[in-house]
Amino acid sequence: DGEGGPRDAGIDPASRPRKDDPRAIRRVGVIGGGTAGYLTALALRAKRPWLDVTLVESTGIPIIGVGEATTPSMVPFLHHYLGIDPDELYRAVAPTWKLGIRFDWGPHPDGFMAPFDWGSNSVGVLGSLATQGDINAFTLQSLLMAQDRAPVFDLGDGEHLSLMKRMPFAYHLDNARFVRFLTELAAQRGVRHVDATIADVALDADGWVDHLVTGDGDRLDFDCYVDCSGFRSLLLGKTLGVPYVPFTDSLKTDRAITAVVPHDGRIKPYTRATTMDAGWCWTIPTRDEDHVGYVHSSQFLDEDAATAELSRLYPEAHRFKTVRFRSGRHEECWRGNVIAIGNSYAFVEPLESSGLMMITLGILSLVGSLPASWDDPAPRGVVNAALAKKWDEIRWFLSLHYRFNTRKDTEFWRDARSSTDVSGLEPLLEVYRGGAPLRFRDPIVRGFLEATAPTFYGLAGVDCLLLGQGLPTRLLPMTEPVESWAARKAAADSLVAQALPAEQALAAFDTEPRLNAELLDD
Ligand code: FDA
């Protein structure tokens, strides 16, 4: 069962079930075959190889099927935690790289960049650059993004040098290809698969799930149930009735019109976010086409008008689809023998690509804390509190994108500017107004901020967002002399000029598996 082998690395021996323990956790049922379900099943097989894992999904209930932009934590999660060979992923899924997000809003005509290296030292110049109007040139990754390049260099004779490993980057994934890949991998790695619609859930006297009943009347018994049933929240919400905490005061969007748009072969190394009349549009590059989606509020715009507006932005858009959603979380993700991961527990609209990031965090929490037996104490309280806090932090960070957006020309944006609830970050806003970047503030003040207004994205993330949106503050002086910044900027410019356009860099990875293998180096 994997004991003693290299796959045992990182496995907590206390989580292995004891012989003859009638309350041992041996059979886990994962309900749902979206990314949440498949990633969970694969993680359980990788880290608890003795578990008998069954994934139950209904082919009659489609997966969300969008959500291709990820965050940097996805890369080590796939390759190190799940042990997925990068070469295999690149062959089967053909991801593109994401170095950050480009926001087409704020006072600067070109908008602003939110690169993943926003926490690097050079972010210190952001404040000064903001005043000089060159807000897009404050880190190496933002320079690469501005020129659609990736840090891969042609050495001649078909040889390439890649610096991808040295910077935080994420993947854009074509969701259909990704889920197909995960499905095949799960079968290879011993995940059982049942195609059935769960029609009924039986509880025991303690209110724990006893068994499931399929539409065909079959009974499915497990020791632990992971609810990955998406917005239906079949076990956590519908069956157990765990209360829901809506984020509507901060995040008012509830629908997306999605489509695909042909591109000319040039691939942007970032996700683009563009303001629209009643929300914003994502543009996510895949190898063959761009995936786009207009996130908006149905209160302010009907479906036809939203589709028409998206078509005006992208006249070649086709394969339109409508996705309805709500932003919020349940009070708990873990109750009794049910743990919910993915949209069944919580969701916020995709402004910062938090869906898959939080799914991986939920999986780490599950694998790290599931006891060997239900007779052992299970740390439900701490997992519930910690994940709820993370979701709340994301809610507040996203709310800043609306409250301080510079658009004022439609009813939606006027409403967003006047009524978006940002109260969770009030202490931080108070400090920001007194001087930014926040990262330059006195360490004691920064410490207070971490305690009173923590944000998932750190102070550098808030600096980037608020300065990028032009929220007034007193700009603090740069931490390094202008001459040394100028020299570093010149060096970065010359490096970027030699970097390959993103599509050529990706092609190098397709033909040189050695470059993929380097991603696995520690
Ligand atoms: P999903 O809905 O995909 O799957 C649910 C599964 O449960 C299905 O397999 C279904 O068959 C099964 N099921 C339901 N009821 C059942 C029953 N009774 N019996 C049996 N099976 C049942 N994330 C991100 O990281 N980056 C992004 O850019 C985006 N963008 C984005 C845009 C929009 C508009 C939305 C709505 C969401 C995103 N996301 C995202 C979020 C991302 O799509 C989402 O988090 C993942 O796809 C995970 O979805 P789930 O697996 O939770 O549910």
C-alpha cells in the first residue's frame, strides 16, 4: 500500500488506520467530478495510499467548466504534491503561463499590472513610479508582461535557457482538457469511479452521513464523505443544512457570459481583466484561442444585453455560455464525517483566480488533518475557523477592486463606488491614506495591520491594487537611491529585450523536455 516507498514522503504515520478499529477511516467517497473532486481524490491516493477512494459523479450534471487561470501555488501542488510529471501535463493539457494579471482600469491609460513578483524588492519603486505615470514597470515580471514575453532565452542550436523556475508563475488551463487529464490520471492511480446521480442521503442518529442512494436505487457506503458537488452543495448545504454566509454586500456580481475568441497565435503571459458596463471581463489565453467571460450583476444588466456588450468587445466571440454563481461561504466546511471542498463550500467571483487556489488549500487541510479513526479527535474547529478566515480575507481584497475602481459612467460602477462594503479592511485603508506603499511603513504599524486587517495577498498586493487604482495617499520616498534603481531598471530592460515571446518560449518547452524537468528541481 505504498508503505516505505518514496510516495510515503510527507505522510503522517498517525493517520494510518489501526487494525480491527471499527471506526477507522478506510473508505472515502468523493462526490463530484469537477477539478475539486479529481484533485481531492488524487491527493488522497498520493498522501494516504491505504485509503480506498471512490469518486462519484453524475455525467448528467455538468461541471462548471470554466476557471482556467490559477495562482503560483498550483505549480508545486501539481508537480511536487501530486507528483504530476510536468512533461505529461504539458503534452496532455498544453497550459500557458501566467505571470500575473493585467487590469485595464485605474487612472493610467494602460491600466496597471499585478505581477506575481509584486513582493520583490523592486516593488519599492512603485510609489514613485505611480506619480511619474509608469506604473507598469516596477518588477521584472511586469516588464515581461508589458512586452508579452517569458523568461526563456534562445542560446542557438535549438538550446534554450529558462528562468521560469526562478520566478513565481501560474498556469492558464483549458478546463476541459485539464479535467480529462485528471480523470485518466485518477484511473491510473487507483481511484474507483462511479457514474451515478446521488438522489438521497441517509443520516444516522448523530446526524452523520450513513450512506448515499443513487438514482438507480444503489446504496453507496463510505467512512468519510468529501462534498465536491459544486454549487449544489449536496451534503454540506442541502443535507446537513450548514448555514450560508453571503458576501453580497461586497461582491454583487452573480452571473458570467463566457465565450471563446480566436487569436493570431500570439499568447499573452497574463490574465487580462477589463471593466465593462456592469462588471468586468476576463481574457485567458490558451494555445488555440482566448477564453473570455463577462462577470456582471444580473440586477444591472440582462443576459442579452451582457452578451451584446461582450460581442462588441470581441466581435469574433462564439460558443457563448451562461454561468450563474453566488459569492459567499458556508459557516463550516467540515461537519461530522462530511468535508466540503470547492464551490460546495465557498466561492468568490474569479477576479483574483482564487477558486483553484482555495481548492488546493482545502485539500491540504483535509489530508493534513483527517484522523485515522473517527474515535480520534478531529480538528474540525481549527480547520473551519482557518479556512473561513482565508475566504473572508479574499472577500475583502476583492471588494477593493470595486470600491476604488475609477469608472463612474454607469449605474453599476456608481453603486460599486458608493456602497461596496470594505469594512473588513478599514484599519488598513486608514493607514494607507496616511502614506503608502504600506510596505514602507514602520514595522510596528505593519505588524498591527497583519493583526487587525490581514489580507491573503499581503501588503504588497494591497499596495499594487490601491496605487494601481490611483487611490489618493501620501507617497513615501523610495527606499533606494534613484541611480541604483535606474541601473537595475536598465539591466532588467536589456534582459527582457532578449527574452522570447511567450508563444515561442512555450514551444521550446514542448520540444525540450529537459526544461519541464527543471521545474521539478528543488
Ligand atoms: P463543479 O460544478 O465543477 O463540479 C461539480 C460536480 O459535482 C460535477 O461533476 C457534478 O456531476 C457533481 N454532482 C453534483 N450533484 C451531484 C449529484 N447529485 N450526484 C452526483 N454528482 C453530482 N477558479 C479559478 O481558480 N480560476 C478562474 O479563473 C476561475 N474562473 C471562474 C469563473 C466562473 C464564472 C466561475 C463560476 C468559477 C470560476 N472559477 C475559477 C472557480 C472554478 O471553476 C471552480 O472552483 C472549480 O471548477 C471547481 O468546481 P467544483 O469542482 O467545485 O464544482
